[in-house]
Amino acid sequence: MPTIVVDVMPKAELLDPQGKAVAGALARTGHAGISGVRVGKRFELTVDGPVDDALKASVQQIAEEILSNSVIEDVVGIHYEISNAELAEEAAGEASTAAGFTAPAGETH
């Protein structure tokens, strides 16, 4: 099943106390070279069926109205992931179509 990932971050102009705390901990524990940390949220929505334009529009609305607080947060990314099994199925389908072969129902090659 496809997974839709929504990333939400605090607005850039706002203080991020969690990020500041993590940055301080990194400095105290000797992890040099990190100049800043911002802490956000990641939502993974598992969907039934294909990801079409209607679903994409619905997820955009969900992200803006439910998953984020527009006063203090921005939706910074929405992307779509499929499992390794689905990738393998898709690749097998493309390979057999490219070779002009379609597997009989119930068989995969």
C-alpha cells in the first residue's frame, strides 16, 4: 500500500526551543560542525488504492487544516512512498510489458 508522508516544520521566523535544546546537547557531547537544529513533525498516511489527483488534493487539505497549525507551522513537504514489494511488482510489470509479455492471471515473472 502506498504511504503518503507529510513533513511539518515550525515557521522559520519562530523560535524552536526543541531544536535549540538538541543543538545544545550536540555541542555539549562533542559533536562539532552542526550549526543549527530545527525539530519538526513527520506524518505517514497509509492509503488504500492508487494515489490519484483527487487523493493528492485531499492530502494537501488535510496537511494544511489538520496536521499543521498554520499560525506557527508550515507544511514543507508531501511525498509518496511505496513498499519494496510494490516496487518489485511495478518493475516486473514494466519489464514484462517492455518485452511484450504479460503474465497470465495469478503468475508473476
